Amino acid sequence: MSAEIKIDKRSVKMFLKNEDEPICEGFLIPAYQRPYAWGEDQVITLFDDIWEFAIDEGGFKNKNATYFLGSIVLYKNEKRKVLEIIDGQQRMTSFCLLLRACYTKLEHEDDDQAKHLCHQIEEALWTQDIETGKVDKKQPRFTSDVISDEGNKIISAILSTGVASDKARDRYSLNYRKFQELIERNAKAHPLCLGNFIHAVLNQAIVLPITAATQDTALTIFSTLNNRGLPLSDADIFKANLYSQQGNDPNACGAFIKLWQALEERAERVSETMQSLFNYAMFVLRARSGDHKTTTPGVRKYFLDEKMKMIYTPGLLDLIGSILDLCEVTNKWIKHEDEPWTADVGILKQLDILKAYPNEFWKYPVIMFYVTHNKNAEFQTAFQAFLKRLTALLVLRYIKSPTVNAIKGDVLKLNEAIKDSIRPSFPEPDTKDINSPELVQQLIEPHPKIVRMLLKMLAYQKQNELLPADWEIEHILPQKWEKGYFKASDEEVRKKVEHLGNKMPLEKLNNIRASNGFFSKKLEEYKTSKIALVKDVMFYQKWGLDEIGIRDVRVADDVINSFKAWVTEYAKGG
């Protein structure tokens, strides 16, 4: 790698002048980068720190003083004749705005110091005619191509004209005006110090540019550094690699960025991220390649290993888009006109049950099934049967051993089976687990993290409408009961209160009103509930430990009967 990189300490002025790389005509924030995001607090901190440094340590009188800003990772893009800033864009964008604010303050001053400092800023910010040295302020050395940033034209205008509209609310304009305000305030309070400050900004603020000959090398360097700027996520790095794959074709680059931006916007609308989508895609690709090792690689390691073979998988972004189609349904219940299953209440109820699973491993086989078989004519019927069978597997495994490892191996093998069949074989021995004498007690006293899933199962046996999003777990016998009311010990009562038979889903408002009241008072709130399962307790005249015991057995039987029906139905190809 050493032959591919160059590291050198530079002042901000010398860095921006960039005389050592004549082939590169300026600096570019590439399209795949994040938008400029510095806020007012960061701008004030930067200004105050350098002002204090210039007055106390630096300035004209102390030539050897330095203020270190950190490293800047660059990629020398010879095709476009620019240096792409891979890391450090937030700081350098802010510094260019600060230098422009300084120039605007001084450009109409007539003294020699002001003219000298203006000349230095001109050399740093704008291109110059190679023969005459004349500055072209319409050609700043620093530009941005960030596709999702509406302010790209604004920063060019600010650097060219020195004017930011008072009405503009973009980050560039806000921060530029803040720099102007800080310069005016400090110059008025300490008129003799402004020159020292600007000299320090230009000549004593030091950066460590790390310039790589290839984008891959620059990204590798970036991933090992811990800088003060906003770090790129794995998804940002994937975007950089996929973007570079488009070559020098501006149409291909533009189409890629538009596609990526559209995927990002869709992901945000359904509470996903590009990072999570690549994680889901990893499980699909692993299954397709026959990889069911239980050791799960990190997403970045998976996609960038082996000379980044996986990041260049044909159709990767199409796969991401297909996964998003499913997420729109599972996360937000969005119906797709061309996919009738998205309006199938039976499927939606089953997905809602799965969403209550205590970890993400329910998602991987659901996603695998969808992206593999959604075009099959049998999909709708097969999908519902598959979801029921998957629910039985996941709940039975978690009740027996409430850990991720208890299900991980089964899920990975199931994913591989899904690849080859719309009715994949499920791991055994579910039938044995269903008939286990321990299962009833495991359901009566379930792990707290599986309770919501079990309550959804019970609720959807009795209703076709989806449960309200804000429902809460109602303890029929309150968690705070009247001491001494029962003959049993407090510990026995406390344990019984947490039994499944003492719980049911209830609308949030009803749950708040029912609170810790007596059963007769709670019944008034239960009567107004639209959740069918709540009617289970309406015929009781009182509610105590005996009633909990009776309902324990009934709800456990109801859950087990669902398991049996789902497993049998699936085995028969239903």
C-alpha cells in the first residue's frame, strides 16, 4: 500500500493550493458522500478554538506555532482531474466557508496587510490563470457533487459572490452567515487581532493529507482511522464501490446515484436503513451460495472480502429493492396493487405475530422466501402456510431455549432449503416438541420476551382485524395487588400474576384507565375494547388465582392446537 499513498503535513493554504498535484485542478466531495451536516455549535467551536490559538500562541509573531486539524483522506481521480475527499469533507467545507467570510471582510480594505491576506485567500480558494495569475472567482477549487444535497449550487455561489441570502436555511448559508457574525463581533472587540486570526487560519492550521492513488486504497485507509468528522457507514462505503464501478460514464453515474437515493428514501419511509437492507441481502446471498455456517460475518467483511467480489454481485440493488417491497408491507402495511397477498388478512396477521419475535432471525427466512418465490403462481397460498410453520418453529425453539443460538442454525438451513423449493423442509423435531409434557408449563410461564408473540397468536384466533399498533399487555390481576387478600404467599401471587393466563392485549388508553383497579372496575374498560380476546374474561364474576389457573390451561391448549394445525397443514401441502 505504501507505493499507492502519499502523506504530508500541510497548512490549510498550501493544502488548498495543491501545487504538488498539477494534474488535479481542485477538490471534489463525490456524489456518494453524505451531505454537509455541521451545525452552529461546531462552527462556533472551530472559530473560538482558532481565535484563542491565534491570540495566545500563533499569529504573525510566532511563525512556528501550529494548530492541528487532523487527517484528510483523498483519492486522486485522474480521469476527472480532481482530488476526491473520502474523509474530512465536513471540516474542509467549513474551512472554505470561513476563508470566504474572512475574504469578504477584507476585500474592500485598503491597507497592505489586508491586501496581503486577501491575496493568500485567493490562491487557496479559486483557480488562477497560469499566465497572468488572475483569479477566477467563478471557479472555486472546492466543489461538491453530493446528489442528495440541495445546497451544492449554494456553496459554489457563496464562494463566488461572498453572499448568502438571509432567508436561506441550508447548512452552507447558515454557517457562512455565522462565520461572518463571529468575525464582525471579534473584530469589533479586538480590531488588532483579526489579521493574526486570518494568518493562523491560512498558515498555522495544519492538516495531514493522505492521498491514495486508488479509491479502494483510500477507503481502506479511511476504515482504519478515527477522525473527528461524521464517519461513513458500511453502506456509504458500499455506495462508493458501486459508484466507482460505473466508470467515467456520466449517464451511468447519474443513474446509479438516482437509484441509490430512491432506495434510501424508500428505506427511510419504512424505518429501515441501507445498512439493514445490506444485512438482509447478505443472508439471501449466503443461502444462495450454500453457506449456512452459524458464524455470521460482519456485513462489511462479507461484501468487501475476497477483492470485494460480493459487493459486485449482479443485480444486488435489484435484490435490495425487492427486499424493500416486502419491508413496505411488514413495517407499514403498505398494499401493492400488483401483489394480491399484501391485502390478505391471514398473511398480514401471521406477519404481525412474527414481528413480535424477540430477535431479527424471523426476518431472514421470510425475506428469503419472498425474494425467491414471489413471482410463483402459488405464492400467496404457500406463503401463508410457510409463515404459520415458521411461527411454530420459532416459538417452540424460543420457549425451550430463549437465546439467538437456539434458532440460528435452523434458520440458516431453512434459508438454504427455501432456495430450492416453495415448500421447503423444516428442521425437526417440532412434532416431538409439540407433544412434550413440559410444553404446557413452558407456555403458562413463558419467557417475558415471547409473551407479546403468544398474545398475538391467541388474539388472531378470534379476530380478522389487525391489532391496534399501541396495544399493551394487560395484567388482569394487577401487578400491584392488595396485600393479604390471598392465602398464598406474596411470592406465589407474584409468580401467578406473570402467568400467560393473567395477560391479554388491551388498547393503550383502556389499559391506562384499567390500571391497578379492582376486577369489577376493569370490566367497565374491557367492555369498550375492540380486541376480541378481551371478551374471554367478560363472563367471570371475580378474578383471582383460581381463575388464572383455569385460563392458563385453556390458553396453553389454544396455542398448542395452533401449532398442531400449522404443522399438520404444512405437512399435507396446505
